[in-house]
Amino acid sequence: MKVKCPTCGKEIEYSSANPWRPFCSERCKLIDLGEWASDGYVIEGDPGCSVVKLLSAAIAAFSACTA
């Protein structure tokens, strides 16, 4: 299956033979990682909200089991 590299747009084969998939190269993979690390990309929403709820539920469940 052919896909476009998310960083540069080059068309590549999406297969296990490509160690950087879905990217065309290690360079494009690292450029993308750098964008995430520098907040170039963001996911909208309340950060941590769902994580806090999940952890609270896990703590409550654990507390109920050990009581």
C-alpha cells in the first residue's frame, strides 16, 4: 500500500520492510518527533483531565479491594 510521508509528502510503500513507517526516512521521523516535543503539534482538550479521572477510579478500586 502506498502512503504519503506525513512530514515531506513523499509517496512510500507502507510495509514492514520500511523501519520508519509511516515516514519515508529517519530524518522525517525525527522532524516529526521534534515538532511534538516543542509543542509544534498539540491535541485539543483539557490536558490530563481523562488521566486524572482514570487514576482516581483506579485508586478508588484499589482502596475498595484492600479495605
